[in-house]
Amino acid sequence: AVRRVPCGLEERGACTRACACTRVRARGSVVLAVLLLGRRAGIGMADGANAGAIVPHAGGGDGGGGDGAAQGLEDREVGAPVRYGVTDPISLGLPTQAEVALNAQLAEDMRRDAPLANQEDISARTTALVELHRLVRQWIYEVSVREGMGEEASKSAGAKIFTFGSYRLGLISRGSDIDALCLAPRHISRESFFSDLVAKLVKHPDVADLTPVEGAYTPIIKMKMGGVEIDLLFARLLLQEVPESLESLNDDDLLRNLDDKTVRSLNGCRVADHILALVPDAEKFRDTLRLIKIWAKRRGIYSNVLGFYGGITWAILVARVCQLFPYFTPAASAKRFFRVYERWNWKNPVVLCPIREQSNVAGLMAFKVWNPKQYPHDRMHLMPIITPAFPSMNSTHNVTETTKRVIMTEISRAAKILEQVEQGIAEFPDVYRPLPFFSMYKHYLHIEVLATSPQVFLRWMGWVESKLRHLVRHVERIPSVQVRPWPNHIQFSDPEWPHAQAAFMGLTIEKGMEGDKNYGNTVNLRQPVTGFVEIINSWPDRAEMAGQCDMRIKHVKRRDLPDYVPEDGPTPRRRPALPPISDGPTDPAEQAQAPLAVEKRPLAEAPTNSPAAKRPKTEEARAVAAEPKTTEPPIAQQPRVVEAAPIVAASEAPLAPAALAPAQVAAAPASAAVPAPAPVAAPATASAEQAPASAAAIAVAPVALATVLVKKKGKIAVKLAQ
């Protein structure tokens, strides 16, 4: 039941039912209502970019998921009517006293668990950006003079440094990097950016760990300046000079006739500026996003390249919730965040503003805008979340069925815990408690990426990491297998490779069912691993980087995880070593000559009422009965995995009867169909020197023979299955 408390206008007969000064009280645990004539709820609109067809609970008059019994009977004041985004807000309610108290607790937890940068850190970042701006202006001046421009024209050519990402949004945490964009006039080329500017940075005393990656999807220079990590992109505008008065890149005319790499570089700054302009309160938006980011990182769902959500995607989702609940505190907005997206109809995209259709303006017509009605590929996106800046793109095109399932599971978990936080039986740190990934699964896929130099490693790791989602798709096609990729890679030391990093994926293998009984499941990982290796072999820089990089992939059980993997569970992965049986000789030679010690134990008497208590009839039977009995161990009903041995270079791969031919796949786009695995070779007796000599070609080593124990008529038989 919902009752309206009349205001002064209604009492005087002047109410038009269009104001927002109505107070709403809800009674009952679940009340489905459309508040204030339904139009302010933003629900059920014909527009496809609505609130996801969410039916809100009118708990406490918030219209967004219910506040529980305590707040469900509490009056909530309503603020002035506002509208942000493509629909009216779900609730215009003002914060209650309970929400203010919860928000104070959240702020204290965030200061402890996700501290922001102090004044010293901010000063160091500001100093680094100022020095970088000075170097860029000097570089552009020198290039302009070299190309024959006059002294005054060279000085006025100008340059700008824009920031984006977390730094631009105001979430500057301790030790975080700076995403920056170098804006140059039209006569400065990208080749000069990676040659002349890099040469100048190398000579600078405050620059360290300089790594230019010109061949990346979005070309970038990674470095440390004054101890601050900076990722620097490059964009050349079709302007004769970059004016000092240029403070924003939101003007679409700046994109005219630009190439795709430049547009991608500009997109980060443009999206960040649009988000800040579209939220009701930037400070509340930052505080809410701060909680969501620490939750996503600690729960292992913060990675765009692996098919989860990246930083810009989480920011868009938080901004949309702030639009739907413009007056809520960050703590209340966080609760609505999980409730809204737990119920979201993902056939509808998440948008912050109307999508600008493909432009008919000259110079902008070539840019593709996300449009599922026009492009069939856009209709295949599972969780569309659209960037607000032109050209609008889906920031979650990498999401797969597996990663969607993981994201929705984590969102549902967080929603339940936040309900408990409101009831006082849980705390905010319970929401973002780190996931014990290395204790959750019995089987893992272990991928090691190795390189000889930081430049090669950055390019090689970028290529492998960008293709890991294909391995996820290949494995998830196996019946009864679920896979969870882990985005937090681990660096480790390798005796042969100076730069090494490991990635892991957890495997859940369901047991087979036959009637009411469970039985073991045999899973062959050979085909998905082979298909993934063939994709890796299509790296365009493979010939150039021959012998400078490598990759190893194998299946490991939890107890066999490497020592560099952290212990995150309540019990250790490995059992402690058993103590020695006796204090006999430790030298191998002495042990060989020492007689075997036989321990004599009295036989336990069997119960008189058991068959074993009957005396044997013959002396032979009596002697056999006196011997200690050994029982066969029961067959463990656990899934069995056919292991793929580590992937090694073809020149080092040992030949064996089941060896695969080296994968020789031509360069092809990532979206191309994965070719079928190579046929199994005949038994070979050739030496290892007869293997192909190209170290860049990668081969799958022979699949180990799996020993399967089969219980048959009370006996244990050994069956070798390839």
C-alpha cells in the first residue's frame, strides 16, 4: 500500500501532480508500484536505453530495491525534480539518517583499505606532468625548425598534455599511474613521436623504464618520470597549431579526417569528460566508484582484455546509477548499484546519454557507431555498455558467456552482503574481501609468458593476454567444464628468462551421473590448448622476435601449483613431509647394504561372530590367514584430466609417439575461425635434432598417457588411454 502525503498546493486545489514535493510511505516487504504517475520511475519506457525494465521495490520511497523493514516504514524526503541521462530518476529521495551513518562507516573503511594519494604524491605527479609538457613542447619546437618553419611559427606550434582514466576522474590512489595524451599539430608525425621524443626521453635523468610500443593496437610509450608511472599516447590534430586555450576535446569537429589510432587515443579523454559532465554530483560519483573498483579488483573481475569489465566500464555503470538516484549517498548508491544490475535486462544497453547516430558531416562519416539494428555483430554483444562520446562504442565487446556468468555471480553476492550490512550483521569490508582463487579449484591451467627484454616482454605479453579470451571460449565448449580466468598475473623468476609472468585459469569439472550414482569424468584438454597455440602462432612479429620470447602452458592440480603462487586458503596446498620411519643409515651406499628392518606386530583378533574368526581347515590356509592383509585403496570418484605437457619451442620439443607437428599458422585476425588441430604423427624414433629449427614456431608437446584405474569384478585393471 502506498499513500501520498498532500502538500500545500494540493490542499489549495492547485496541484498539477507534476511537482516533486510528494512524500511516499511504503508498507510491506515487497511493494511493486510506479511512483508519482510512473513517469519519474524511468521504467517501462519505449526507449530501448531505459532502466533495463527494472521493477523497483518501493522500500522507504526509494523505488530502487527496498531498504529493509527498518527503513521501509520511514518517511523519506524528496528533492527537487531533476533529470540526467535518457530517463527520469528512479528515486528523488533524500538520504535518511541511517544512510548517513552507513556512509560515514563506508568513508572510514575506504580511508583504511583504499587510501587516496596524499599531498606529497599529488605534488610528485604534478611535477612529472609539468616536466613532460616542457619536454614535449621542446621536441615539437625542434621538429618544426627542422622542417623549415620560422622561429615564431615553431614556438607557437604548441602542444598539450591531457589526462584521462582514474587520474582524470579524480581517483588518484597511492602508487597509481597516470594515463596521459600528447596532443600535437598536424606537421608532427607519429614516427617522430616514437623516434625523436623517445631519444629525448632516454637522455633525461628522471626518466626510467622507458618502453615504447609502437606496434600496439593503441601506440603507447610507458615510462617512469620522477618515480611516477606514465602511459603516454599520441594524437595529431589537423590544426596548424595547438592553442593554449584548448581545455577540452569534446568538440566532435576535432575528429574530422583523423585515422582510427588517433581517434582511439582521443577517446579516453573525451569519455572521461563526458562522464563527469553527466553525473549529478561528481564527488559522490567518485566515492561510489572507489568502492566498486576495489571490489572488482579484489574479486578478480577487473580486466577488459580477459572479458571482464575495465575501468571505463565500471565508471559508466556507476554514473548511470548516480543518474537514477541523484540524491543518494555513496553507500546507498552502492547498494542500488548491485540491485539494479542484478536485475538488469541485458538486451537493453547501459547508456548515459542518447547515442548520436552516424554523422553525415564530411570527415565524420567513416566512423562506426554502435548500432545493433544496422550491424549484426553488435547484436551478438552479451552485456552492451556504451561510451557516451562520439563515436559511441561498446566497451564490453570482449565479454563471453563465462565472464558474464562470473560477473553476475559476484554482483549477486555483493547485493546480498550489502543487505546484511544494512541489517548490521556484516560490514563493508566483507563486500570486497579478496577472492581465494588459488584455493577454490582442484585443477588449473597454468600459462607462463617469458621474454629476454622488457620491450619484447611488453609486446609478447600484450599479444598473449589479448588472446587468452579465445582459450576461455575453447575450454568452455567442453561439456561439464567451467573455466574462470584470473586477471591478476604473477611475476616470477626463471633461470633462463629475465622477464617472466604467469597467468592462471581455474577449472571446475562436473562429475558424471548415471542414475543416482556419480562417476569420474575424463576431460581432454588437447584440442582447446592446440587451437589456442595456433592462434598464438599467428603473431605478426613472430619472425622478428624469434628466440627472444617463449610460452609454456600446462594443466596443474592445486597441490602442484608453483611456490610463487600465494597461499590464500585456510589450509596449505601441500601436506607436510612424513617423518622418517627409522634412524637408519642416510648414505645411499650404506642403505643399499643395510638389511631391511621388519617390524613384527601381533595380529588383531577378529570378532567371534565374523567369518574371519573361523579357524582354517589346513596348514596352508592357516599360514595365509596369519599374513597381514592389505586392502586395495578405493577408487576416488574425482574428475580425471588428460594433461597437456608444457608448450615449448619446436627446436626443443622432444619427439614421442604422439607428438603433434609444429603449428604453422599464417597471420590471421583474432576473429578468424580456429583451424583444426594437426593430425597425430606416427611413432617416430628420430632424434631431437630433426625437429624444426625455428624457435619462433610453437608446438604442443605429446599429451601424456593417462593412467585410468578401472574396477572390474573386484580387481583393479590399468588402462592406458591417450
